[in-house]
Amino acid sequence: MEITEVRISLRENEGKRLKAYATVTFDNSFVVKNIKVVEGNSGLFVAMPARKAKQFCPRCGKKVDMGSHYCNHCGVQLPPPPKDLGPSRQTTHQDLAHPINQEFRDYLQSKVLDAYHRERALGPKEEFTKESPEVQS
Ligand SMILES: [Zn+2]
């Protein structure tokens, strides 16, 4: 599988660690959005799109974030997540799409970071795209 296009949307002003969003096209036929370029402790890395995992409160039945200690609706103490689910990010976040081998992970990361550096070298630009109708002031 080949990455045929990477589009970068710089987000340098919005947070300290999040640097950009990437939209990546595979084989001219499949697009993954919301891939993030994040400044980590040992440099930039690419984070795959993820959502917070949810669980249901045993008392009030409302949805609460996995990994929360207390229900933010009724305040009841929640049971800890099962220990056999691995590292904590795995239990609190679910990747929506991700590479399943190191080789492709490295390839994806280098393509995204290349595009990010290219975009930064171009400098900030005012761009209005159909995909982001909200105008930022
Ligand atoms: Zn509750």
C-alpha cells in the first residue's frame, strides 16, 4: 500500500503539543483524517485518530470516559478498568485506524512528518477550504 497524498493543516497556535492535523490518502482511494502531529518528549511523532473509550455508569447508566474514577453525572465511584487490557492509553483510547506493522508505521510517520516540515517551510498562509467553513478570528 502506498501513501499517495498527505495534506497538512498546521495547528501551532492552538496547543503546545499538537502541531498539525494530517489527512492521508492511500493508493488514491482511501482517506484517513485527523491524524495528528504531536510534539513528544523525544521529538515529533504521529498519532493515529482515536476516540475516548466509554463505559456505562453502573448506577445511573450514563456514558462516562473509560479510566475515570468517578461518574461525572451522579458522582458514584467507578470500578477500575480490567487489568488485562494493557497500557492505560489502550484502555482509555481506541484507535479508529492504525497500521498493524512497524514497517508501515515508520513509512506513514516519515511521510507525514516530511509533509509537515514542508508545510512549515512554506510559512503560515491564509487558506480557506471547503472542509473548514468556520472562519477563525
Ligand atoms: Zn453515574
